[in-house]
Amino acid sequence: MRRFPSPLRHSRPLLKAGTLALCLSAGTVLAACGGSSPPAAPSANEGLILNQPTPSHIQLENQNGQTVTLAGLKGKVVVLAPFLTLCQDECPLVTAAFIGLQRDVKAAGLGSKVVFVEATVDPGRDTVARLAAYQREFGADWDLWTGTKANLAAFWNKFGVSYQIVPEEQPPHLDWFTGKPLTYDVNHTDGYILMNAKGNERFVDTNAPNLHGQLNKKLTSLLNAGGIDGLHNPKPLDWSVNQALAAISWVVGTNIPAAG
């Protein structure tokens, strides 16, 4: 995967300053349930604060072949990211970031209240079997979703996530699952999305993760030259695990400490 240029990565209309201020104020009120010092809302330069419906009833399929919907996760805070199992750039970094975030959430005793999901933007290759293999091979201990081209397009369109098939770089990377040369890549919007327990989208960050150059060998093996460069030379607005944890804390309404 190669990142979309900025206009596509930030394809949502920006909120007017007054609207954003109202959202920040409302978010602070909603979060005031964790004690005398509720978690602060993410700053405007981290991402976009929203409060809007999600495509809750579009049916997709998880790594176990089970039918899944966002409606089935109502009552839980959802951390969602677009990905593909053959990504060579941002997605392995997101998987690593989710591993760290899930560890922190579970250590705080919130594992039943916060769930992580990665949903594919590559329905042509990301079968149920491939998702299950990715989960086993790379430690993605959460739901991985796929579906029909039409359902995934409708699902991601509601979130403003764009993606398109592009030629594979030469020489081609090898498919970790089949060992065969890759024939195409998929450009897509970066980042992650947060939904509250009511099922509303509350926050979106369309930047890539900043892992400070730290990534395990298996996930590093998926990266091409551009991915390696992104790992070691993150952009100024790329989000850290601690920033994402703070955003999740805001949606949950209680401060979640970093466990590691």
C-alpha cells in the first residue's frame, strides 16, 4: 500500500471552527464519567471530532466466516482501521499499534468494553482463509473483516475512506501467504476511526502510526522500501500509540494508562 496524497487522505469536509468547538464541548461533557479529571478530547490537529451514524447494518464476514455488522458491536467502543493483508506500507504499522493499544486496554480491565477491528480494502484477495492466516501469523488478536466488493465499498464510503487498485512496484514483493509475486497494490486512506458505545463515529485520524522505528521482525518483513522509510521517518502529524490511547480514553470516558 502507498498512501493517498493529502487531498484524498483528508477527503472529509472540514468542520467549521464553531462546529468543531461545539463538538469539543459536547465530547467533554459526554466523557465526564471517569472521575474529577475526565479525559480531554483530541486536539484539532490530531484529527476530526464527529458525532454521526455509521453503516451499522452492512453485512461483512470475519476471519472465522461469521457474518458481522457494526450493529453487533453496539454497547462497545470500536477502534476501526482500513487495511489489507498484503499491505507493504502503513497497515503492518497499524497492526503493531493495535497490539500495543489492545494490551493497554486489557490491562486497564476494559477488554470487554473496547474492541478492535481491521476491515479490508482488498476484497479480491482478502478471503476468510487469508484473514485467519494473517491473524495467526502476525498477532492480530481481533476481528478482521472482509466481504463482497459492493458491501465493502458501501461500508467504507460511509466513513469517507477511499481506495483504489494500482500497479505493483517492480520488482514485485512476494505474497507472504502463497509465495507468489504480487500483481497489484491498493492505495487507501490511512488512519483509524473511533466509535462510541451508541454506535456513532466520534473521531477519525487519517494519518499513519508513528512507532518510533520499533516494529517486530514478522511485520517488518511485509514492508517495502517506502514502508521502511515510513517506519523510520514518520511525518509530523503521524499518531503515536499514546495519542491513540488518549483518544480512546476520551471516547470511553475514563483515563487508560499505558501498560508498557
